[in-house]
Amino acid sequence: MPLSTSQKKHLRGLGHALSPVVIVADKGLSENVRAEIDQALAHHELIKIRLKAEREQRRAWTAELVENTGAELVDRIGQVICLYRRNPEKPKIQLP
């Protein structure tokens, strides 16, 4: 389900105070990193990820993460992206 503009705005506000829970660097999106991101999304719903790479590589990683995790891209500022995926059993974040 795509997020509306007001829902993204709400999630950006919530994500502002978060720290990155996963850092993707030289080794890229390995299976361990993907598993950690999937687990963090299942537990927190809204997470920040730091991508340490050049701009084009960060865009490719972001597209791959959004496609493979089923998450929505909420925000992208520099090397940090914010992803949201609702937990179907126990949602923690109430969207407007």
C-alpha cells in the first residue's frame, strides 16, 4: 500500500529523532545486512539506514532495499534513508 503525502510527512517527523540502526558500507548489501534490515523493520517498523557509498551506488541500494523488503521509502537525505514497513500482526505506528 503506497503511503500518502500526509502519512510520509508524519513518518518523517517520527524518524527525525531516530539514529541509523544499520550501516551499509564497503561490502554492500550482503545477506547478513539484508537479514538485519528485515529484522529491524519487523521489530521497529520505521528505521534509518546509513549508506556509505557514492550517490549512484546509494540510489541502487535504496531501490534494491525497497523492492526486496517491501518497505516504503519515507525520506532520503545524503547518506541516510528512512524506510517504513507496517507490521501486519502488531502495528506500533498509527498512521493518520
